[in-house]
Amino acid sequence: MGRLHYGDSSFEMEDRLLAHLQLIIGVKLRRGENFFMSWRADESSGFGRHAVWVDNGVPIHCQYDAAVPVELNMAWAERLADLASKGGGLIIQAEDVPLGIEEADESAQPQNAS
């Protein structure tokens, strides 16, 4: 398990998730795009959820447990980045979460043949 250090707070996260968040946070902040990021707390902390406002003014440090970088799943990263751009912010989802109803409906729509 790695740790996301955000300002004076620290959150335990799987290395794989943390690597994807590092990519998304880096891209968004380079563009000057601040956003909310939220996730469910684990059972050991009594459930609930966390939400943080991510912006350039707060120090961010990703601390990985493993020495070898993980291979990124770009489809998952794109899905998370898309969520970060919406009003509700980046709501962390598992890598194996199926497409949402809206996304499935859009992909089922026939394409215009021009």
C-alpha cells in the first residue's frame, strides 16, 4: 500500500490506484484545472468517505510501497480523468467498474454515416 500525502494529511491507497491518480493530478494541475477528488474510506477507519480539493497551492507527494512502477491502464485513467472534469469531481472507482448507464447508452447509439 502506498500513501498519498496531501498538505498535512496522508491517505493509504493501493500503489496501482496511486499511479493512476498521479498521472491525472499531474495533467489537471499542469493545465491549471483544480478539482474535487473523493473516495470511500476503508472499513478500518469506520467507513464514511473523504473529499479533498486538489489545487496547485497544496503540496502533493505520492509514496509507493513497490520500487517497480505499475503499468498504467489508459482506459481506466481516461475514465477517472473524465470524472475529474465533471461537476462532482473525480470520484475514485475501482478499475473493474463497468461502464455507467449513460456511457453504455452512448456507446450503443448508432453512428451517423456521412
